[in-house]
Amino acid sequence: MPNLAHLSDVHFGRHDPAAVTAILDDLAASRPDLVVISGDFNQRARRSQFREAREFLQAVEALGLQWLAVPGNHDIPLYDVARRFLAPLKRYRHFITRNLTPRYDAPGVAVLGINTARSLTISDGRVSEDQIAGLGAHFAEVPTEAMRVLVTHHPLVALPWGQEGALLGAAGRSPRALAAAVEANVDVLLAGHHHRSFAGSAESVAATHGSLLVVQAGTATSTRVRGERNSYNLIGIGASTVEIVVRARDTGAFETVRTECHRLAEGRWTTTATS
């Protein structure tokens, strides 16, 4: 069974050094096949913050672990207007990776990351026309039995985290991106951005696209926890199941706070067990 660690919103520059140490210790113990980081590597896209993020990735590599990353809106300069519009991801490409469409293929799983961070949208993201058109091609040669995972920073499904449960926070063009993901037989969506953890079928938070399992990661290391603890997900991929272990911390080590088991049958995800 392939195992993924899903981190997001590490926000170097507004990070807790103790959380960084704790999560590296936790990854050393769990040894996932792939560490997925769904964006917002730093707080203000400064070179010093990107260097800290790069050092974190080097520490992950030193554990013998592979990683896959996509940028978030905080990885684009906010106050440096010229850089924001002329070279928005130059520092991300220099310090993190030049690849904005990273892929990971292994027996039983195929993971694709796409960039939703845009200069014009400030906090909100957007999926491009080319990205929507190309989703099918990216997954075209993936074996039918493999679980297909799509990674973005901004969620593609609006989630009920607004005032009085109002839906908020889906990336621009998300309805079309979701339709393209379903057409490409994508099974699981991984994202971050809101600093809150969540897992459930897309059907549970929207009227359509119940064939997609929506998995959100909280902030792994940032001090901007928004009422939650630092957390990340350990995801076990089976032939038709996904087990999600949410690991969180207050001041010490990360510990399991929730385990969720989801089963895909007849094109729909159902929760089989939660503890």
C-alpha cells in the first residue's frame, strides 16, 4: 500500500521551529513513500524565507524521502508589485523546484500537482484553461487500477467554513476543473490554503462530483493556526480505499487525533470507519 504524507501551508517566516523539528521526527518514524506539500512555503516570498523552506526540503531528502510540491499564493510576492507581475514564481522556481506540474508514479498510485497561484487573484487561486484541457493527457497512461491523486494549493471544492456554514474558498474555474478531473478518472483531491483539515466526498459538500474524495490539510508548521492545531495527513492508498490519519500537535510531538477510512464503490466515496 503506497503511503503519502500530505503537508500544507508551512509558511516559513511565520513558522514554529519546534513544529518543524517535530514534523521531521514524525516523517522519520512514518517513512511515507512520498511527501506532498500543497503550497505556501513561506509568508512573504522573501529570499530568506525561501532559503528556510529549501533547508526543510533538504532535511526531508536527508531522511531518504521523496517530495512533490506545488506553489501557493504566499509564494508569489505581495508587496513587490513589479516582481509579482513580471516574475511571480521566479524565487519559487529557484529555491523549491522549476517544475510546476510535478508527477509521481508508483505501483498503485499516480500523483499530479498543478499550480493554482496567480498574480492577479491575490489570495484566491485559479485553474488555467490549459491546465483544464491537459488533465486527461496527464493521466492518460496511468493504469486503471492505480489511485489517481490531483494536488493543488487552493481547493477545487468550496468548503463549509464561512460564517454560519457558508461555502467559501474554491479556486477560479473550479467547476470546469472538477468536471475535467472526473473525466480523467481522478479519485482524490489534495489541497490546503485554509489551514483546516477535512476529508469527505465532494458530494458531501457540493451537489456534484461525488466520485472525488476531497482531502484538506491544516497548516503543518505555521503559527497562523486559525483555531486548529498544527497538523498534517498520513494517507494510505489501497486498491479501492483511502485511509487518512490526521496527525496534530500542541507543543510536543505529533500524535494521531483522527483516523478516517474511505471506500470507493460504484463511483462514489463512502466513509467506512472514523475514530
